[in-house]
Amino acid sequence: MPFRITVDLLDPSYQASTLDRSHAEWPPHPSRIFCALVSVADPTDPVQDAALSWLEQQPLPALRVPARTTEAEIPRMAWVPTNASAAKPGHAVLPGRTNGGKPKVWPQRSLAQPRLEFVWPSEPPRGVFTVLAELARAVPYIGRAGGHALVTADTSEHSVAKDRSTEWEMWHPSDAAGTTADVCSLRAPYPGYLQRLRRAHEQGDSAWQQDRMFPYIRQGATAPDSTQEPKAGPFEDLMTFAFPPRFSLDPALTVAATGALREKTMGLLAEAGHDVEAMVAVHGHKTKGDERRLCAYLGLPFVGHPHADGRLRGVAVALPSDLDPAHRRALLAVLLRMGGGLRKLKLPCLERPVSLTYVRAGDTEVTSLKSVMPEQWTRPARQWTTALPMVLDRFPRGRDIEGSVATSCRLAGMPTPVAVEVLRTGAFVPGAPSLCSNAVRRKDGERPLPVRHVRLAFPQPVTGPVVLGSKKTFGLGLCVPSDAWKAEA
């Protein structure tokens, strides 16, 4: 028998928004119901923890939702108290008011039937079912706190929604990728999710930062071709160099460190007798209309691990695929062979140069830290997420910041993404740092463009490294394949 959690909304609307708050979320993300169960569970009760752990270990659930829904033209509005405090509060910070005197809005989805069902294919043991059913009954709402609901659990094959099949639609986990009317990516529980949620609560982090996306397809739809060959990205070679063990660098120094790497590379070329001025891809000073790609100088942060701190564990040089063959040979020679290659780098804020060790693909004898492995940043993937925040190429018009990021993908030599998620604060990947405006400027007086962490889904696998934004040649906007969030370092 399948295990089903049924949500009967007390109001015929689903109040939950996308991460950028521009639209109502639809279909509902399975991670929401799991987070709701965790929120009412006792973290000191090992029996409840065991039941939730059983649930997160199961295959992804299917969804049964109303077929006739529509985005509300007017989002729900409400006055909310501010969190501001002051010794002598003025009218702008009194309870029940907001600065500027504007109410808060929540996008919502109007439903023909106020019922949602999440269906797991496995039947839980009797004791586990009893605990999960008890937790379900304790859940007061789903989505926004105003979305009051009655939540129940059962293991019966029968569903009220099945009796009127034309009024309902099913969404199933799939290998398909992309975002269309019939295919989407949903956040869902996964092994280890409970532990990550508990740790995030202790550290004051948000639950959505622990999420992972999984492809879903509407029942009856034709899945897109999942056997597509990977599309080559703009870079052909990635040479990574590890810092000494137990040494790391503050990610706020990324631009300064990659700038030093660029200067060091040009110095090695000059010492070898090359005309560096003629190597536009190396120094990066293009004339207007020059469409050639530039080398990217990267800092490699430690991200994706439960204990990741975002600090740089190494550096790398990415060579574009359209680089002049003679220039490619010269770069490979000075970085890897001549005089022993790149062995030391003078980093900002340090008196002495730091030793560097070249890391070949799969070379675990040099280091076991995945952050400095080339394959960590180059393997093909449909979904990529920023490990270092990107600096937008331009100010977005209106609220279309996702469109601005999609344009940045095309400017960087990638295909147009089928889905873009942008965070105003925080990051998707564990440990990924947030950087202030001073940390992303190379020169005094540069205009402060927006800095954001983003998540992208492409219509086909793309080979890395993927680097986006106006500071991509200096390592900001470096992305990691999203399914690389594993428990190993």
C-alpha cells in the first residue's frame, strides 16, 4: 500500500511563493510537507526522528493536485508588525506598521478543489505509520502561516481525488529536465535532509537553503529526450592548483587572489619570452567588437559539505575553447612544465608567497579535497548553482532579475537556461559565501552592481567550468553542479 499525506486546505487557495516571491508556487513542493512534519516534531524524541528518517529515505513522492488552478490577479495583502526597535520609536516603527506604509503581499494560487495529496510508493512499518500520522494531525498549515489546513495520513489505495480523475492531475518524479507546462523541478526530501534542517535551525539558517531540486513530469505528458549529448561550455582546459594542507583564504579576497594569479601568469609568460601584450585572452583588455573569450582566473571554495566554510582551498586557470593554439601551448608550458610550472603565488595580506601543487583529474594522492579536483567544476550537468556569488552584468530592468541572469548565461557562452532562481540573501549551496560590495570590486569607484547567488537549469547537460557575471574572469559567479551536494568534502 502506498503512504499518502492528504492536505485539506480550509481556504480554496494555496499561499506559497517562489523563492523570488514573484509568483505563487505551483505545483506544491514535497519538501514543504516534510518541513511541516519536522516543525511539529520533538527534536529530542528518537522515535519521531526515526519515523522522519524513514520517510526521507524513501523514493520521491508523487503529487495529486487540482487540475483547474489559476494565479490570483491580486496577491493577498496584510499589515504586519515590523521587527525594528528604537529607543524612541517613531510612527514608522510602531507595531502593525511597515517602513513606507506599505502592506506585505503574498502571491497565491486559487484552486477548484482545496485538496493536495503527497503519495510515497512504500508502506511504512506500523509503528512508523503511527508516528507519522500523529505528526501529520499536528500540522496547522502548509505554505504561508495563513494557509490553514487539516493534514492526515493513510495507507489506503483509495483516494477521493481518484473518484473524479478529470478534476485532478498527477505529477511524478522523472529523469526529464527543464521547465515547461508539463516538466518542472520541485524541492523534495532526500537522505540526510532531516539532519540538515535541524542544523540549519540551530545556526539560524533558512530551511530552503537546505533544499535540493528534482525533476517532475505531469502524468500523461511526453518526457523530453534525456539522452542528449552534453553541450561544451566556453572553456576547454581547467588547471587547478591546491594550497598547502590546513591553509585557506578568506573568500572576500577572491578578486584580489585571482588578480594576483593573473599577474603571476603574465609574469611567467614574459619570463619565457612571449609577447604578453598580444595575448588578449590572457590579459583581458579587449577592443570593442572583439568576441574572443577570455581566460578565467578562479578561486576554488570549499562548499557542498555540511561543515563547508566557503574558504578558498586553491586556485585555477580556465582556458577558453577558442584560444589561439600557440597561446594555449605557451600557457600550458609556463603553468605546468617550464621551471617546474606554477609553484608559488603571492597572495594579498600575506608576507610570503604560498606554495601551490598542480592537481590532475582524479589525482587523490595529492589531495582528497574535492574543492580542488578539476572534475568538481567541469563534469556535465543540467543544473548549476553558484559556489561564489555572481555580479550581474547590468542592473535588471524592473523586477526581471531572472531575465538579467539568463542574459549573463548567453554572454558567458552558455545556452539560455530554462529555469533561473535568484536569491536576494543567502546561498543555495552549503558553505557558499555571501560577499559585500567592497569584496567584488577590483578598482575604487566601480559602480556597485547587484551580487546574487543563483541556480540554473539548462535544457541539456553543460560542461563546466560555468562562470557568470561581470567578474567571471576573476572567479566570481563560479558554479558547481547541483547534484554534487554530497556528504564528502
